[in-house]
Amino acid sequence: MNSTDVRAVAPPMSYVYAVGRAGESLDSALSGRTGAHGGALRTVRAGDLVALVSSVPHDAFGTEGLRAQMEDIKQLEVLARAHHCVVEAAYESATVLPMRLATVYLDDARVTEMLVERAVEFGDLLSRLEGHVELGVKVYADPREAAAVSEAARTATGPGDAAVTSPGRAYLRQRREQRRNHRDAYQAAGAVAAEVPVRVGATVRARLAHRPQQGDLAPGAGENIANEAYLVEASRVAEFHAALAGLADGVPGVRVEITGPWAPYSFATPPAEGTGARSGGEDGGRR
């Protein structure tokens, strides 16, 4: 039997989106929805826990297929969007533990084994996350904006020495100003980032610092220098926003972005190794 024949007869695999408690209306909340590759959603139950699952083709989610998806930004985006939609829909009706992107088991029997083996851990996590959401805070440094503000201020005060200085001196002065604006923007952004946990400390239950985002993950102006997640009671989201209101006002070249509320991805534990799962994260890593 050649490799083509193997792919043709291989049974579908079980993609796990999240874990929740049985009997919390997850079945009805997800009725009619589909997951990755259009697979119908279902729950796999073990004791008091259920896993939200859909079947996915083996050739696309086996070792080679999953690696190819992680290396293709368009496929990765489609998969991430499908995963996120299922988790968010579930979280609207019940507390669930989001699994990492592309958490795949050979079949439902392996999913059941995972639920049984980690029942205590999952139960504790679900209790901890009950009634909470995740909020993200990103701080950006934008030296170009700082330079524009500095230039506007200088123009408003008149030409000064700029009108009488030589081209060489004007160039050197411009370079000094660029370096100063660059340095000041990053220092100011660092100070703003350090102030965030101080301001929200009384309203959050947990905090997690992620690696700052770059490239396609950070399409806005400036450089992301701080990327943090906070676990917040759903009833205190407005209080969280109020605590950060105006944090970067009057600070040229610094931008603060608050995202969410989301299902608490950052505070759920991924499946343990050795349970038959394959998983690839947003960075394409495999476990």
C-alpha cells in the first residue's frame, strides 16, 4: 500500500476546541455550528466534563498536513478563526477552557482518555475561571508620531535658528532630534507599560505577560513593547477600562490598546504530553 492509499483510508481525527462541564447547555449553544474544515460540532463526555469536538480529515491534521497548515499563513488564519469562533460561542453560554490551536487526537476514545486523566485539573481550572473573562493590554512605541508632534511644536514656536543655520548644521540637528524622539518614545512607552499593572491591580485576578507581537500580528503603527493578558471578573470589565482611561494621553509616540473581553485562552492549560494529542500554537510550534 502506498502513501496515497494510506491517506485515502485513514479515519478522521478529533479536533478539540475546549473543555467544559457537562450539563451546561453546550450542546444547544453549539447546535448547527461547524468547526474546522466545516466539521459538525459535538461533545465527548467523560464524567462531569465534556470536550467540544469536530471531526477533521487525517490528511490535513496528521503530522505532515498539520505542519503544512502551520507554515501557510492563510490556512493558519482560517483555522485560527474557526477555532476562535467555536470557543467564543461556547463561552457565551458556559465557562470553558480553550484548548491550544490545532489540538488534535486520533479519535474520540483518546479524547475521553484525556478528560479522565485530567479531570481534577480541569475541574479546578473551570472553578477558577467561572465568571471571568480575559482582557488584553498592548502598549506601542511610535517614534515617528513623537517626531511629528515635536516638529509641529517647533513649527508653532517659529523658525528660530533653523532659518539662519547652514544645511550641515540643520542636518545634524535633525539627526539629534530623531535620536532623541526615538529614545524618548521608547522610554515613555516603558513607563506607561509599567503603570498598567499598578492601575488595574485591584480589579484583576491574574496577569500574564506574552511576548510582544511583531510582523503580521502587529499591523498598527509603532512597535509593540508590552503584550499582557489579565483575568478579570466579567462584572468588573468597565472598572478595568476606567482604570486605564487616559493612561497615554499627552504622551507623544505611545499608544495603549485594550482588547477583549475574550474567553480566557491565556489562563487555560493546554493538554498534557503523552495523551496522544498533537497541537500547534500560533507560532507554529508543535508539542
